[in-house]
Amino acid sequence: MLRILSIGLLLSAPCLAQPAKVEKNPFLGAPLFDLQKPFFKEFTRPGHWLPTLTVAMDGSVLVFRDRRDQGIIQVFRSEDGGATWQKPVTVGKLVEIEGDTFDGGRYNDWHHGRSILGTVVVDETNGDILVFTTSMKPAQILHRSSDQGKSWTQEKIRILPDKNGWLTCVMATCEPGITLKYGKHKGRLLLPTRVFVNYFNKGNGGKHFKEHYSNALYSDDHGKTWHPSAPFPETGTGEAGLVELSDGRIYYNSRTHTRPGNKRIAWSEDGGATWGPASESKHLPDGPPDVYGCKAGLLRLPIEGTDILVYSSPRNRLAKERDDITVRVSTDGAKSWPSQRLIPGPNGYTWLAAGRAGTPSEGIIYMLSWSNTLTRFNLSWIQQGIPADNE
């Protein structure tokens, strides 16, 4: 097992006041910060691997990557909250995807005719963990684990085309999916996804790039059938995250690939099937370079009676590189983001996950980065930072 040094203590701070009963916030306590680097010891050059992460219902922390040199997806597991890590387990094989899905230059040849690691979601109604595989269009399969990520089976699924006739891409360059907890769609699996118009067919020179868009996939039968949402109401978007607030609304936060400014956001009041008007976030940077942005991390902490959100991205859109990862916190469901803190070391894309109550992961926020780092911290550590500049 890989032994990782941890720096951790546990502070007490007031929770967000809500009309509903508020649970004790396990993400408060003495400040906790732990940077693990490198997480992967080989095959780590960006563009030749892709990660994502989640926390199983028993608190096992799972970090996924594809080994494109071996044609497989792997998962690293930690059963002690991320202090030590077991040797990787094979999730399944990367597969061929029918049709030419390579656009002649914008993406490397790993996207051509074969899959890469897709997104992941935990079905919180039965504990199953689902892992997708995809290219510019999805493979109609997923890998499922019913034992907290220890073993995996492959199964056929059905992903329906969207209103424009395109299949939705389930890349890990979006945040992990969620299980809805509130309202008439309780139990629904919902994934942030994106649509590559014409699948960026080779020879088109990226001419469809400005037409591609974010959306979502949802399943009401535990992952057997996946329905596409309406398109996100702004094109040129992609690499998104979403969370459900305690009133059942879905907050959608998307990177923009084609225009300057902050993240693009929209809301759903029907469980992620449709979206209200898009707007530009007043607070959340899309990351440099300005017009091209960067994938960010987004999660809602699993505390009843609160809507505390955490967001991670490069510091601001004016920086020259995708470094200076900053985590920001909203305690009012994305209306404001008053707390922030720089995480030294990580850069590029980030993914976020939260620990589970009553397990060794309780109270810990996990951030995985494309720069081969895994960071563990808590809300108290973030709140020790400086007030947000909201650039």
C-alpha cells in the first residue's frame, strides 16, 4: 500500500442558519490540509491519462484513471479516508466506438475510434458505483460495482439521442454525477455531460466547435436507460458540474470554450430535464486562458438543512497559466462566494468529492487535479483563507 503523510486536526464554527433542522457540520473542526503528490507514479503526462474520483457509500475513496497504454480503466481505493491506498484494481477495458470521432487536430488520437474514461456516479439508493467509457460520443456500456469498488462487471445500457439527434458524451472532463435527494425525482441519477455536434468528424477542422454544448443525462431505472436533458441554453459550453440544492433545484455550472468571462450557469426546477436562461456567474472564474477557460470542480456538502457549495478552479481568468488553484465556498446556495483559499501545488483541471458521514472519510473534502495531486482538506481550512476577490 502507498503510505501518505497526513496533516490533520479538527474547529468549530457556526453553521448556516436554515428554517429546516440543521445537522452538525462534520466539515468544521480544526483545520485539515494534506497534499499528496505524486498520486500516480507512472504514465502521468497530461493528455495520456484522465482521472476522476468519488466516495463510495461506505466511505471508501475511489480515484479512477484510464491506462491508455494498456487499454484499461483502473481504480485506486482507500478505506481509511485517503491516508493509505491499495494497489489499483482493473475496472474494465476501453472499447472501440463505431465511427470516426476525431476532428483532425484539436484532440489527440486517443479520442479516435476508441473510448477513454468517462464520468462516474454513485447510486445512493442501492450503493452501486457506475463508471462510463466514451469518446466524442458514448459507448453504450458502463462498468458497475456493487461492493464499494472492489470488483466490477460490464453491462449494456441505452443512451438516447438528444432533441438534435446527437448522443451525449459522458467524459470524465465533467464532474461526477449525483443522486437526487428531494422532490418527485428523488433517486434519479443525474450527470453533467456535453454534446459534440457531428462528433467533430475528421477533416472538419473544428468547424463545429462553437456549436457544441453542455447538457445532462438522467436515469430513473438505476442506470439502465439514460435520457438527455434539453441543451444548456448557450452554445460553446462544456466540462460542467451540477448540484442539487435542498429545495430540489439543480444548479448547473459550465465552462465556456468560445467567449471571455466567468462560468456560465443555469437552473433546473424539473430534476435536470430542462434549464432556465443561462447567465454569467458574478463570482466564479472560468480560468485562463480567458476565452478558452478550464474545467472546475463543484460539489454540495452532504449536510441536511444547509446549501454549502465548494468550487475549485485556477485563481482567476486574468492569470497566464492554469495554476494557483483556489477553492471557494458558498453558504447560501451559490448566491455569494465569500470564502476562498489558495491550494499551492495543484494546477489545471480539478475534481471534487465529499466524505460520507459515519465513515473514515467523514468531514473531508477531496480534490483531485490533472497535475497528479490529491488534496484533502476541510471547510475550516478554507475559511482560514482571505475574503474572496470575486475576480
